[in-house]
Amino acid sequence: MECLSWFIHKYLFHGPLWFMHKSHHQKSESFFEWNDLFALLFAGASLYLMYIDQDNLSYRFFVGLGITFYGLIYFIVHDWFVHRRFKTFKSNNAYLQAVRKAHKIHHKNRGKEKGKAFGLLFVRKAVLKS
């Protein structure tokens, strides 16, 4: 899921879907941003895949389940820990701090082009060491 998420983020969110994703790269006073619609779209796709395949339990069900699990991890790591949308989750864990730092590197550039670190869970060793 991380590789697919990286691809979607780099080539779709910072490409033709930038009109929605750019709200995530701008300062906002609101709790919600246009970028949050992606969570609803992925949740809808996930539920649809699991629903249409609930009796067969073939690959569609498990793809939907994978999207659900990745969405939960994304919510906890990205929204809760990295962006601190809820102020209750802090950690001094070296890996989690590297994830947070990598995301800050990504947000240094507020524009559509020339972004870095499009992933969430995979962090380059250089970021882990610094």
C-alpha cells in the first residue's frame, strides 16, 4: 500500500488533483480541509470493495481491507502524530520522529512542483540518522 500511496500522492495529488490537495499545503484555521475529501473517497472505495465481495472473500475484499488498514495507519501517523490534529499523541521514538521530519521536508515546498518525500511510512536512512 505504501508504494501505491507514494505513487498516488506524487503523480495524482501533486498532479491533476492538486486543486484539492493544495489545501493540505496551506495554513488553515479550519479543522477540515479540502484534502480530507480523499479520506472519504478511499473509505467509500474500501467499503464498496468489501461489500461486493463479502460472500466470496476474494482479492477484492482483501484489497478493500488493505485500504482500510492503511487508512487507519495514515490517520494515526499522519493526521494525529505528524500534523497533531489531535494534541494527545507524542513520541520520542526515533522512527516516528524521522517520519515527522520527512513530512516536514515535504511541506517545506508549499507548491505543486519540486516536492520531496511523498511517502508516509518509508523514510530514507539519511532522515533517520539526522
